[in-house]
Amino acid sequence: MRRMVGGISLLLALLNPGPGQTSRPSERHSERGVTEGTLVREVIEVKRQYDVAQLANDGKWFERMFADDYVFIGSDGVVVSKTDYVKDMESRVLVWASVTVKDMQVRVYGDTTVVTGRFFGKGRYKGSPLDERQRFTSVWIKRSGRWQGISEHGSKLNPPDDQ
């Protein structure tokens, strides 16, 4: 009996994954973001709406779609809150004439999504011409059945990536 209990204990120890490990193959792959499917298509649509809202200076869209603690960090290190972003949109301090996103990739991790790509925008900021060429990271979470932006960062693109 003692040998049997020892054998069962050894078997259970071998079958039980350690911390950070999983016993199911499908769970082992969950460390990689999902790059296709319904959630990815939802986020792609939200990002499409984002671009439309920028062109229309639709501050209400950003008010609704950004979390209260949303923050954008610009390539120069400037930090822009949700309140400031919405204010710039509604007051037309920031006006986009064109926006284009290239090489967008969406990775979903449960209720969190990381979107990366290249952003090209032309417009005006405080009356001065604006020609932005950035590589961006955009983080969204799903709350109460809808996606909300929580953080974004843009880094200046250098040739040849700025095309």
C-alpha cells in the first residue's frame, strides 16, 4: 500500500505542471496574441472609426471610446490626457486633413488588445502645418462589451520607414 501511495504521488507530481506552465496544448499557445477572428475584426473596425473621428474632429467619439485614464505619449515625450485630446479635437486646435495607417497588426490577449503600425497624418496644430510620420502602439481593453483606448505611443519614423 505504501508503495502504491508513493507511486500515485510521483505520478501526480509528474502530471501537475509547475508555476507558469500548463498541461493543455491550447493553453500553452495563449501566451501569443490572437491575430485573427471576431475580436480582431472588432478592433480593426474601432481603429477605422478612430481615423474617421480624427478627420471629423469628433471629440464625442473620443470621449466615449477612450478610458478616463487614457494617455497618449508623443514622440517628443509629451503626455496628452483624454481631456486634453478631446479638447484639442473639439476646439479644432488639432485638425487632420488626411490620416493613413499602414502595416497595422492587431494582437488580442483576452480583454486586452495591442495594435501596432505606421501612422501618416497631415493637418494643422495650433495653426501650424503638421506632417506626422510615426510608428505607433495602441492599447485597448474590453469593458462592458465595448473596446476602450487606454494608452498610445507614437515614435517618429526615419527613412526608409517613413514612406
